[in-house]
Amino acid sequence: GEEEEEEYYDDVTIQDSADDEQDDENANPVPPAAWPISLRDEDGNFVEVLHPGHKAKGHPDFPMMVPKFWIDDPVSIHQNKLMTRELAMQIGSCRTPDEDGNYGRGDECPIEERTIFVAIASYRDWQCRDTVTSIFQRAKYPDRVRVGVVDQIVEGEDGPCDAPYKPCKDDPEQELCKFKSQLDVFQVDAPLSIGPVFARHLGHRMYRGEYYYMQSDAHVTFTRAWDMDIIGQHESTHNEMAVLSTYLTDIVGSIDGNGNSLRDTRPIMCNTDYESGQNNRYLRHGSQPEAYPTIRGVPQLEPY
């Protein structure tokens, strides 16, 4: 009868809904990854937004163009919730794909093939291109490194961070030429800068699923095989949630001509004071004394 038919369809609908929910639960939330990957892949998919910093400070509205996924990320894995360890360990691209062509191999990727994203916030820093050159030049496996720079410059006065000293056609062996596909520069007019925090936030937005994440200043000289060294230190903690942090040593007398470190000391953070800024006071780390660490061979861990 009509009532039986309606009840039958209701049961089927309920069953179909349950099957769909089960499929959603079983679906892998980690999307396939690619390598190398770049913001240039988003060409034609940028949107205009108002500069949030200027808007917050009551300045006139200023539009800026950003990748659409910065505003509406269709593949957000965390969904604004804490991830399980099992899910987190699936995230991370590899410089070689699996048998299905997916570069997102997570914890199954060998250590020497795990990709590294280096974020740099630069404010009119003439050493920025030298820092990027050093990153690629000194890495043991430079083809697994990607650099994202938020380059706050005055166009016509400052050299862009991705501009080599010579045209690539004249000297294609320059690191900024050889690894161009692994370098993203998001250029911002320097007068629109509202401090390092917002610039670093933009740098974080440039992350595209690499296995390791690293943050650096724009005036840093890297040592030889820095990628294997720092990964080895991280792995020695036996804690995938560990965050390594340091105050960098002065370059003078610290690195030999081959890029090897000459120091086994570290700065001690004790020469710190408050310094007045435009609107408030902030911590300023002055010249730090060097000393030998009390714990040797492994990073010195502290609770966060």
C-alpha cells in the first residue's frame, strides 16, 4: 500500500544517509600533495581583500591581492579542531611520490626526502637574496627545500629577494635561478608594513603541506648540510611535537670558507630589556654572551 511504500523509501533514505556518513568517516581527509609546489600555481585564482592591519588601525581601506585559499581553504584538514596523532603523521610531502604518484607520504617518507618549508619575513633587507642563496647552496638536499618570502620593499629602491645578481640567461647556475620553482616571494609595499607579526603570518599562509616547517630571519648565513643537521636534532628529541628554537650566533668567526660551523657554544639569553616603540614597549635582545651548553649531544628541552 501507499503507507508501506513510503515507509520503505524512508528506510532506504536512512540507510543511504548512514552509508554516506560512513564513507565520509572512512575518506582520507589529507588531500594528495605535489612537489614542487608554488603560489604561482594559483595564478588566476587570486582575490582582493582589504589590508586587515590598516583596517584595524583606522587607516584608509587598502586592497591587496591574495590567493583565494587564504580566505576560503577547501582542503583545510584540521577543520578548526585538534587533530589526532595518526592524522597529523599523514601530513607532509616527500620529494619523490608513492606508487600512485602522490607526494603526500607523511611519516612513510624517508628522512632525507622529507620536504622543508622555510618562511622568511623581510623588511627592506638587502641581505635577503644572500640568505635564500645560502639556504639552497648549503643544504645537502636542496631539491627538497621550498622558501617563502614576505618581501616588504620600496619598489625601485630595494632589490627584490628573488632577483639574482646577474640575469639567469647569463649565469643560470645561480641558486636563485636553479631553484626558482622552489622560491615564492609575496611582495608587499614597505609603507604598508605593520610589523613582523603580520608579515610572519603571511609567511605561515604560504605553507603548502611540507613535512617540516622552519622560520628564519632575512639576514642569516646557513651552514653546510644544515637540513640534515637540524632534522637530526629534531629527531633526537623523540617528540614529533617538539619545536626547536635558538638565538643565532654572530657570523663573525663562526663559519669557515667551506660553510662548516666553527662553534660549539650558544648564546645565553640574559641581556634583555624593554625598549620603547612608537605606541608601546617591547622586549629587545641585545648582544648575548656565548657559553658551552650544560646538556650536550641532544637539544635541551623545556616545557612550553
